[in-house]
Amino acid sequence: MKSSEFGLSAMYRILKKSGAQRVSDESADELRRILEEIAVTIAKSAVEMSNHASRKTVKAEDVKLASKLFTKF
């Protein structure tokens, strides 16, 4: 099994804070997998933006813009 960057206990807390009375192991693990996919996609986009701006440093504005392009909220 692949190691994750996110802790499983954080997924339980997020689900509980969102109103879940009980949280299955599978749901916490699935939330972690999905959030990691989203985070990697946003991070790659932010890196591309910093490269396009001829910077080696990824700035908060790159991440914010990348997240806006990824999410439709």
C-alpha cells in the first residue's frame, strides 16, 4: 500500500466536524485518497504557474489560483 501525506486521524476529524456520528475506516481512507489526488493536481498546476512566471518558488498566489481553476466553487 502506498504511503499517504495525510494522516488518517485527520480524515476522521474532518468527517466528524462535518456532522458524521460514526465514521467507517473505509470512508476515512477514501476521503484521504481523494483529497490527496486533488492536492497533487493543484500542486502540479501551481508549479506550472510559478515556472511560467520564471520563478523557482511556488507562492501562495500560485496555489490560490490553481485551486480556483481546479474547483468550481
